[in-house]
Amino acid sequence: MNKRFQITRRSFLARCTATAAVTGLPLWFIQEQLAGAAEAHLVAPPAPSPNDRPGIALIGCGGQGCGDALNASNHGDIVAVCDVDQKHAESAAKRFANDGKTPAVYNDFRKVMQRDDVHVIVQGTPDHWHTLVNIAAAKAKKDIYGEKPLTLTIDEGKHVVKAVRDNGVVFQTGTQQRSDQKFHLACELVRNGRIGKLKQVNVFVPAGLREGPFKPVPVPDGFNWDFWLGQAPQVDYLKERCHTMFRWWFDYSGGPVTDWGAHHNDIARWAIGLDGPVAVEAKVVTGPIVGGYTTPSEFEATLSWANGVKQVVKTTPDDGWGGWVINENGQRNGVKFEGTDGWIWVNRDDIAASDKEILHTRLPDNAIRLEVSHNHMGNFFNAVHSRKDPISNIEAGHRSASVGHLIVIALRSGRKFQWDPEREIFTGDGASLGNQQLAREMRKPYDYSFVD
Ligand SMILES: NC(=O)c1ccc[n+]([C@@H]2O[C@H](COP(=O)([O-])OP(=O)(O)OC[C@H]3O[C@@H](n4cnc5c(N)ncnc54)[C@H](O)[C@@H]3O)[C@@H](O)[C@H]2O)c1
């Protein structure tokens, strides 16, 4: 054997062993993943020269948008930032100033789309703005890293999928657990029958906030409240309605099930391997306070899938760390897969199984393999250069968000529904009540014509 190869192989094995020790993942899996990554690197498109790094614009400069933009800045140059809150936009412009160049500041994202030096949109607006921003970006032929949940409604998903595909742009949904090796391993093992026939998936998400009533206060200077509200009903400004807190209001989001649920339901769906469930029912466990946040803080939902799998989605009391710490019922924020021959539990901290051989026995060469990504933003920029789909493509974003939206419809209707995942409509008893909630009336001028 050639000496150079021996050294490379030795260092490869050492790296695998070290990574396995740090991550707690099985050695065979690390070896496969790193070998796969090395191979992907060999066939990856050539890294762009400093002169053709994509120009990036950040739309929605809150906590997550800025975090995403920071990651994106490893792959391109941030040339513009946009927010309806001038303070957020200016602070992002300062933060992403580089080499004496400060990104241009905008308040209306449509103007950003007119810039020829913007190739990529990173978007971290609240959920009720995702669709119109994504459609405007797709029409302007910009590639998009768009935050989860993809949409506010199931109908919006159809519009945004069409816009992305019609315009041939690359879209990565911010469901980054697909690029986390623990979730990848769990889903791949389940897909390959390692726990026997999959019977049940339990998804635990942290309970939402239960607070209120709130008092209107004056709109802060430099904040365009009407633009922030967008398609949602016109209401008095409450600071508890907007930055960060929008997720606890049905007008802008869906509560815990579309927040953390967008991640864990995506993982459940990745392992189940189907587009959507065939039935959904849900009940409120702890309802909201009158005059306060409108999404229930605690709920429980049950979904049925065509392959016989039952999925339970429920809240686990928030411990202040996103439900990370184990509670008295042994529940945490994560996903548990139960099969006829054992179980696998996974969250962002760890992966465990009913028997250690479930994780530690190598999968056969002919096993079903899921796409590999070790870095969600990097995977997106690889796709930007190769023009291939990234790991959380637009259809995956739409279908996984739809699971949360179905639960929201069942919660708000207080009844069970049958769902046809192929036609994406409710069928059977109560179907018309469900189908009325697939779309929402969008307040003018913030309907689809806003981005025509
Ligand atoms: N992938 C993840 O792990 C993850 C984590 C947190 C949040 N998120 C998602 O990221 C999104 C943002 O969440 P956040 O917590 O950062 O919210 P945030 O409220 O802190 O930030 C949103 C920003 O968007 C701005 N904005 C609102 N409407 C706008 C518009 N029309 N044009 C331009 N800017 C607009 C707001 O003024 C605000 O600055 C949400 O959809 C959330 O679900 C994802």
C-alpha cells in the first residue's frame, strides 16, 4: 500500500475515533459519514473565487435572521439588510460591515430584489411574512435560505413551491436538524427496519408561553407596525405581539407545534418517509389567558399515517431551556421512534436506543441511505453552486410545515379530520370546515398582488 495513503487512512481513522468519542455516535456511522463527506468534497463544485462569492441580502434582521446571515457570510458577502424596524436593520448593517463596506439598509424587501448584486436571500422574518418574501425572491431569481416553518398556511405552501420551481431557484428550509448526524442516524436506522416495524412516533415540543392580558403602548420610532402586521388583521401595537413573541399568536404563527414542531415533525416525516398523514385530531390541554397570547401553551395531537404508523405530538413543560431537561414523566424536547423490536430516542443533545446494538451494528451496504449534510448553510451554498436541490428542499419544507398546520386546524376546530396527502385536502366528515382553513384572507395590500 502506498505510504501516503497509509498515513491518510491512519489519520482518517483517528479522526473518526475522536469524533465518535465527542459526539457519542457509533464509530461505523462516523466512518461512513466522513468518508461520504470526503467523497462529496471531491465531486463538489469548485469553490468560487473571491471575485464570484455570491452577494447576500438579509431580510428580517432579528435573532435568527442575523444568526443565519452570520453563517452565510462564510460563503458570500452581505451587501444589503432589510427590516421594517429601522433599529434592527441598522444594527444588522453595523454587525455585517466588512472590509470598510457597510451593507445597504432597506425597509421594503421588494427594493432589495431589484439589486443585480444580490444573488442569495437569507430570510428570517416572522412566519406570516415568509411566503410573500420567498415568492418575491423566487420571481427575482434569487436563491433562498428561508426560515422554518415554511409558511403560515398549507395553501401558501402550494404558492411558494410553484414560485420556486417555476423560477428554477435553489431553496433551503431552515430545518437544520436534517444536517445533524444524530437525527440522520435515527431516521436512517428507522427507515431500514432496525427497530422492526415502526409503530409509533412520539414528538415532544416545549410548551408555549401562557401570559397576558397585555396593554397597547405607542409604536416605537422607526418601526413600521402596519408593514410588520402585513397580511394579518390590523390591531393596536403590543410589544408582546411582535419581536420574538409573534410565535405565540395564531395571527402570525401556530404556537409550539409550528415553532419547535417544525423541526421535530420534519424529522418524524423524514423517518416515516411519506408526504403527509391521513388523519389528525388534537386537543388543547392548557388554553390561553383571555387578552393574552392566543396559541394554547399545552396540547396533544394524534396523527395516523397510511403505513399504519401513529404519531403523537405533545408539549412537555418548558424548563426554561426549551424543554431540554428531563421532566418527571421522562419526557423531553425530542423524538422517540417505537417499533416492534425496540425504540430510538433522539434530540439535539443525544441519541439512545432500547438496545445498544440498534445503534452500534453497521447497516448493510444495500441499506436505504438518506442524503448526507454536515452543515445546513454549507449544504445550501453547495446547492447554489451545483444547482442541485439542498437537503431541506422546498417540497420538504412545505410538507413538514403542513403537519404543524394540520394540527393547528384540528386544535382550532376541536375535532378529528381525514386528510388526503396527495390532493392536499380534507375529506369525509367535517371536510368543508377543515378546507376553509387551508388558506387565510390576506389583508390588503399585503396579499399576493404585493409581490406581483
Ligand atoms: N431554524 C431555527 O432553529 C430557528 C430558530 C429561531 C427562529 N426561527 C425562525 O426564524 C424566524 C424569525 O424568528 P426570530 O425569533 O428571529 O424573530 P424576530 O422577531 O426576532 O425577528 C424577525 C425580524 O423580522 C422583521 N420583519 C418583520 N416583517 C418584516 C418584513 N416584512 N420585512 C423585513 N423584515 C421584517 C422584524 O422586524 C424582526 O426584526 C421565524 O420564522 C422563526 O420560526 C428558526
